[in-house]
Amino acid sequence: MTAPTNELSKFVAKVLQNSIVSKYNIKDSYSFCDYVNSIELPEGYILVSFDVVALFPSIPKSLMKQSIFKHWDEIKKNTPICLDLFWEVAEFCIDASYFMFEGAYYQQIFGTAMGNPLSPIIAEYVMEDLLDNAVAANTVVIPFLKKYVDDLFLALPLEKVEDVLNVFNQQNEHIQFTVEREENSRLPFLDMLLVRQENRTIKTEWYRKAIASGRFLNYHSGHPISMKMNVAFNFAKRVLRFSTNISLKQAKTIIFGLLRLNDYPSNIINRVIHRASGNPTNGTAMEVSSNENDQEEPTKTYYSLTNIHGLTQTITKTLRREFPNAHIASKQHTNIGSLLPTVKDRTPIEDRHNVIYQVDCADCDACYIGMTTQKLKARLSKHKSNMTKLQTLQNDGHTTEDAAIQAIMETTALVNHAALKNHTFKLGEARILDTTHKGRNLPILESCHINNTSNTINKRTDTDNLHIAYAGVLHWMKNFQQNRRTRNA
């Protein structure tokens, strides 16, 4: 997300995504379920799945270039850029993949990087062409071939599976496949179990791996009730939709058992099953207006709020009444990622951007709070430059009454304090108070921190745009922090 080429990679990926026409791709599990339940295998064929070993890091650049050049007639319809320049930009995004480990920087020299927005769509193009070549090179008829990223579903003659696998692996030395055959006429694929029937048709069952715990969002967790209901509903919907090889009663037993394992009440489970079965909970279908004079629906805008039990739900209801087109999504402050130790090197403080920072005065207890969308070291460098200019002017005999020093004092409250008090600041010991992925959130965050810091030298006008609605929460936070400091002392 913070890589220098992230936005450029997104641009190239969007162009490629709008240009691809796939004959092998699986849109989602639901469409694949409909597909396999409608086919009939030829006599002597079995169900097989192929899986690519480490797809993204295994794609050579020569295949990437070949695929883009091959499909340029479609790609050029979605971009004004010429072929040579487009490939130059794509190649730059691929070659610029790097990471830091134990303080040293490493560059990926082969394949596409995990996490690069360009990698998935590049893999789609390469796999499409590779499958075309593999099918053409095979002497065995492959009646069914579907792909989901690097997983392939095929129907092959039992005695020809190894031969077909060898042909696939001969297409490129770096992209290699492994095979899994059906056992007892059953083959797991995606989150379904494909079951070959005696009449050579295929039925499906909802599937989970043997090592799966069956645990998901617990009913007693601190998440919003709407989120829990959606989790339960989507789970029930998948089990019912994918269960064409078992009875409805058996499917409901599976749903009931796993939801009870996650502490969902029986009455909630029954409502979820009823809804997922396609039956309206109130017994009547929702009527849809067909008035031709109805105005077009306004564009919906989505926002997120940290989930605080009771408060977030109240705010959401209030906003829904005042702003019907604004939709609020609750998010959890604490998640699994915050509980587990990170295996990546932390970005050094001076290299972080979109931050609220604090710099303490070296000669008194005052501090300065600022914000920057740049790297923190760039912002601190500007402070140091201003302080150096101030020091130079003071050494030359200028006073705070002179226009030259007045101009510097107007740049920031930090320089203004240094000039009036003849103080210095600990610019080498700056601390980050807050951070955000969205630069537009910085002004409100800065105002909140200035408001809650009594010894800041910032101008109080910096908090003039802070809405009165924040006052109560900020007052509570300020008291909480003061009480905690008192207890620690």
C-alpha cells in the first residue's frame, strides 16, 4: 500500500483487468457450483485438480511480455498509451518490487511480488495463454477445464492423467503443476466437495478441510450484531446452495451444529436458515416500485466507524435519519493482526508519512504538535532549515522586530516560540502520536491532539474547526490519560 509504485501498478492493473476475456476463469463458487451440477462426464473420465506451485514468484518476465503483446489488440482499447510505453511502465512496476529485512533492502529479481496490485492480473493473462498452449499440445481430449487463480479443475481419462500433467509441466520450466485425483469418486475443489455419480453427472457438498476448527465469528464477541448475522447468513447460504448431494435436512443439521458451536442461539439459527432458504422472514415478498417517474437513486457513500458497543449503533441510526445516502460500516479496533507479532521490519519513524507528530522544547515543558503527509524526516528537515535561518539572522544582530525574522516566525508556531523565547527544540527526538492511511483525516486528528495537550505552543485557532460533538469524547480521553499517568506515577 505504501510502495512508491503502488498507484502506478493499480493503473496498469485496471487497464489489463478491463481488457481480459477469459474462457477458463471461474467467477466465484456459486457460478462454479451451477456449472459442475450441469455437466456430464464422458465414459472412463475422472475428476482431477491441478495446482501451480508458487504461481506469482514463478512467472518469468518473458511470459508476461509475451502475454501483453499477444493481447494488445484488446488492451489498447482501454488506454491511449502505445504498446512500447505500456510495457515499459508495466516492467518498471514489476522490477521495482522490494522489501526490507533486518534493516537491509532486497529486490525481487524473478517473478511478480505478492501484494503488488499488478501481480494477480498478470498471472491471469499468463495462465490463460499457458492453458491454451497446453490444451493444444495435448492429444487427450479435455472436455472440462476451469481455473480459479492457480487451481485447475479438469476431467481426464484415468490412465492419461500423468501424460496430461507432463504436457502441462512442459510448457514452462518455472511454472509447474501438482495433481490431485478423486478418491472414492470425490474431489475437494474450492469450498465444495465434487461427487461423481454413477450416471457420470456431478453433485456437490459444502466442504471444509479436516483440520478446520469450525470456529468463526462468535455470537458473544464484541462485534456488531449485524456483522454476526451476516456471517451466519452467508455461511448458511453457502451450505444450502452447495449441498446438492445431500438432503435439506442434512444441510440444516450441518448449519445448526456449527452455529451452535459458535454460541448462536437456536432461534437466531432458525431465522438464518429460513432466510437463507429463500423464504422471507415475514412471510411476504418485498414489493418493488415500478413507477417510471421515480427519480434515479442517489449515489451511496460509505464510511467506517470504530465499533463501540451502543455508541456506534446510536450514531449510525442518527446519521441514517439525517443522511439516508450515507452508509456506516463498523470496524473492530482490535483484530487478529494486532494480537500477533509482526514478521516484517517496522518502518523507521523518520520514514513514516501521514502522521501526527510531537516535538518537545529543550528549554521548557512546552511542545509542538504538527502533521505531515510527507515522510517525517522531510518535515523535520524543514523545521531544522527554518531554525538554522533563524539562528543565522540572530547571530547577525537581527531582532524579532525585524521583517526577516518576522517572516520566519509566521511559518510555524515552533519557530515563533524559538524566536520569542530564544529556545531550541529536540527535533531529533520527535514522537509520532497518530497515523492514518488517509491524508484528509490529518487535520481533524491534529486538532484533537492539540485540544487535549495543555502545554502545546500551537495556535488555538488550529482547533477552531473542531466540531462541538468531539468535546465530550476528548474531555473523557484527557481525564483518562491524566488518571493513568497519575496511577503510573
